[in-house]
Amino acid sequence: IHQREEKVLSESERTKLLSNLRNSFRNNIITNAIVETLQTNVGKCKVLSKTGDNQFDQSRDTVFKKWSREIEITGYNLGNVLKLIIQELALAGDCLIVLLKNGKIQLVPSERICSAMNPEERKPDEISGCRVNKFGAITHFRVCGYDSNGNVDREKGNYVTSRDAIFIRNQTRIGSIRGIPMLAPAMNALQAIEEIHQ
């Protein structure tokens, strides 16, 4: 893909870029090392504020430690969740965290936030799987599941309201709706290195 990272990506260009970066992460030792280096910068998570009431502070720390051991619906602890978010920002540019009623979260990879292939099935205020209000703020995310082959099924999606989610993105300019992968500017160089290595 020969384009600057600031360019607004169409859904097909975005899909291709993310596919290339994920493939490079799996098969290119340099891409993998870059992502792992970013992930190792995630430190330990703990509550730093103190109220002066030692009993309350200790009670709050105990609750936080218990909660952080398994915060994601599939069993990930807080440290693993943070590492996966860093990986998503590097390879996909954004990540959706759905807040569940049981106090846990669910991570949704960037590729699952998408609009239907058929433009007639999209909402009028929908852009790249995100519905926006008149000011450009995201109000809903269209989250798609997988088909029987394990591919994202863009024809079936459910809308998640933005107040039930946290959207983390590598925003490179004001007004952009989707994030740009941190490694997007290096994609051509990473591909060249991979070709030389082979």
C-alpha cells in the first residue's frame, strides 16, 4: 500500500493494511519484536491515590487486585488486556472495549467494527462501522461476528452504544473516526526487510 498514514482509508484499504500488518506480525521477526517492545513498556497496574484512611485504602486495593485478576470475559487479567490493546494499536490503530453488565469487559478487534458491504444496509449516519452525530462524535459501533469459516461476517452486525464502550484509537488528526495503525508508516519498509530476509 503506497499511501501516507494521514490519508483517510476506505474500508477496503483499511482491511488490506490491517491484513498485511497482522501477517507481518506473524511472519516477520522485526515486526514481532517492535510490537513486543511496545508491550514490555506496560508496567504493573495498581491504585496510586491515597485517601489518608488506611483501612479504606487497603480495602480498595484488595477489591482492585481481585477485579484486575480476571477483567476480560475470556479470563484475561489487566496486564494481558493492556498488552493486547497495545498490540491492536500497533497493528490495527484502534480497539473497542465493551463494558459488560457483570463488571467485566470484552475486547473487540478492529476488524469486527465494520459496516455492511451493501451501502443500502448501512445507517445514514454510519462511517466505517461507526455511527456519528451531527458534530462527528461516535454514538454507536457496529460489531460483527464471524461466519462459519472464521471470517468477519460483515452482513450481520449489532450496534453497541458508545456509552457502553471505550474506544481506544491512535488518532492522527482531528476529526478522524478510526485510528491509524502505529506501524502503518513503516509497512513498506517492513515488507522490504521481509523480502530481503527471504
